[in-house]
Amino acid sequence: MPEALLDRLDTFADEHGYSGRSEVFREASRTLLGEFQQGATDGSTHSCTVTAVFDYGQSAVQQQLTGIRHENGDIVSGTTHAHVSDEYCVELFVLRGTTEEIAGFVNSVRAVPDVRTVEYSILPLGVELSEQALQ
């Protein structure tokens, strides 16, 4: 792990009252492992947006993300590529699929070297969405 990232983790731990880097890793690991377990895993359909940020000069990242999009064409409804600064690009994916399919897609994007960050938002479709609006 790069020294700069370890320094950021140590600073984060100090600023947020963690006992140290290990506690931050434990919490992050639990969050990462549990993030899709909270959603419905009964095969119901969800909509999801996935946003990946990477350095402008990393053409290999763009090629890998295009490959992931094509490999998952059955759940990818659309994509948008944007230059958000002189330094960074954003790739936005719109998905429609089961929790398992979406989780696999997000994990594939996260595994691409040089992707700086991956964020997503997942929403149930159909009956679940109607019930959620009433709450």
C-alpha cells in the first residue's frame, strides 16, 4: 500500500477518534463486505448509477471500463463519459439488474487499476419503489 495512503488513513483515524489504522480497516472491511447484503437478494430488479473517477491521462482505464460495459451489456442501460477538469474524467453507468448482477459490476469497476474512486446509488424498481415512496 502506498505510503501516502497509509498517511491519509492515520490522519483519518486521528481526526475521527479511531484507535488506529487497524480499526479503520476493520470498519471499512465490514462496510465493503456488507454493502450489498442489506439489499434484496431475492432476484428483484434494481436501478443503479455507478460513477468512476480516473486520471485524464489513463487511456488504459477507459479501455478497461469499456470492456466491462460490453461484458455486462445485459444490465447496462447507458453510459456517459465526462471531463470534469484538466486532470480527471468521470464515467457514469446506468444499470438495471438484480442485486447480485449490480454487485458484480461494481466490484469489476473497483478492480480496475488507476480508478481513483467508485460511488454508486441503488434503488429498487417496481413494487419496492412504490412502497419506499410511502415511507
